[in-house]
Amino acid sequence: MSRPDHHVLQVRAEEVRQACDLAHQAPLVGLLVCHADEEDFIADGFILDEALLGRGIERAMVRALADLALASGCGAVVLHLRRSVLNLAARAFYASLGVGLDNLPSGDMEVAFASLAADDVLARAERRALKRRARMAVPMQMQRAQRSRFVSEKEV
């Protein structure tokens, strides 16, 4: 991509560095392919190892996209999403941004927000992620309590 309005960003994660990594670089876990048009900064490809979803890396990717949009003078960030059963986690993340997924005539989806609103959009996504984690923790605590009660009743 030699055009100045096209960008490819590599996403590397220190936390998943392999002991056998001879290059001493964090492994590549994601890729962001994007371009600027007259008004918008568009993510054509937003790829992240699914095992890393929910750790904030996807929000950092959106932050990088918004920063590039502002630096390019673009008023909006557009995240394109191909409709597929393989990207349900990505669809959930896009929905967590809280700005609505639009259905396109092609059957694909996209979410768009003002570049200057990135802080609010990402803060909203973080709050939703924290609430989701809290909801998931309660049933797990209840399961542990039920298992321990079952074990103690069995021992009696």
C-alpha cells in the first residue's frame, strides 16, 4: 500500500510473547487495514486473534484508527463488518461501541462515529465490557458456592 491515504497497522501483544520467539518481538495478533476518503476514515479490515478479545486491544485499535482519522482531517471513523458467523465476536464488539450497526445493501454492516467523539465511544464500550464481566462473574461464583455446598453435604 504505497498510497498515503492507505494504512496497514500491525497489532503486537507483549502478553502473548512466545518463549521461542527468536526475533524477540511480540507476536503479530492483529491487523488493521484502513484508508481515508474525502470525509471518512474507513477500516476495511479489522482483524484480531479471537482469544484476545475483551482485553482492551480492540479498543486500542479503534483509538489508533480515530487518531489517524483526526491526523488525516477526517470527520468520521467507519468500521466495516462483513456479515458472517465467523465474526460474531466482532459484531458484539462493534455493537458495544453504542453507536448502532447499520445494515448495508450488500448485507454487510458498518458502524460510524465522529472522530472527535472517540473518547466517549470508547469509554462507553469499556463500561459495557466491565458490566458484562461483572454479570459473568456472578453465575460463576454461584456455581462454585453450589459445588462447595454439594461437597460439604456429601461429606456429612
